[in-house]
Amino acid sequence: MTEDENKNLGWPQDLLGIAQHRHQQTPQEILRIEADDLGTKTNGLLQGRVDVGAQGQYIVLDFFIVAPSLDDYEYRLLKARHKLLPQYPVEVILNSKDKRKATSPETLVVTLSDIFRAPSTLSVIGQLLDLIKNSGQTSSPQ
């Protein structure tokens, strides 16, 4: 076997470049953007956090609302899960009775927007901000 033929065996030359050629945002990327946005919109009083794990054949993403000034109190807002490939559809789970399906990055963003604007979510955020305000710790963490 020639040296040139050897180069074509095994892993592709540009293995790390594969990730750069994806055209779809992953569910994890979308949730992390939303987590960062929560911190920005609350001046750091609340933060979003995305934990990644596995459950059988699924990648599991837990989205938490965290209140750093309340001893890092955390509230799990939702769980999203998907297979490694394809990553869509994504099942978004709020509780045992409220499960939603997103079939693309665009529908995931719409689904998350609906959840973030829901009265129950706004109530949780309002309660946490009230607790922070009443605790006297309304400056954002360093």
C-alpha cells in the first residue's frame, strides 16, 4: 500500500473541522444562549444554567434558574432530551403532564419562548426577584 493510499484510511484528515460545518444549532447551544440571556436581562440577579447528562440513548439537558444571592438556590424549569443523532426532534419536559416536541432549532426557540413567557415561569422569576429584593442583596454578584 502506498503512502497516499494510507492517508485515505481511518479517520478523515479534518476531523475537528466537522463541527464547524454544521448548519443547525444544537439544543444545548440554544439552551445556553437562553441561560446567558436570563442573566443579562436580570442584571445577574438570576442566572441560567444548563446541565448535560445522559439517560439511556438520550442526551439530557436540564435548564435551571439560579439565584446566586440566595445561597445559589436553583429551580429546574425544564428538561430537554434528544438522541445523539439526529438531535431533532427534541422533547421538552416541564412536568409529567406537560411535554412538548420541537422538530427543528426554530421550533425549539418558539417552544422555549412560550415556556419563558408563561405565567407560571414569570411567577417563579417574580418570586425569586422579590426574595432577593427583600434579602437586601439586589446588587449583581461579582
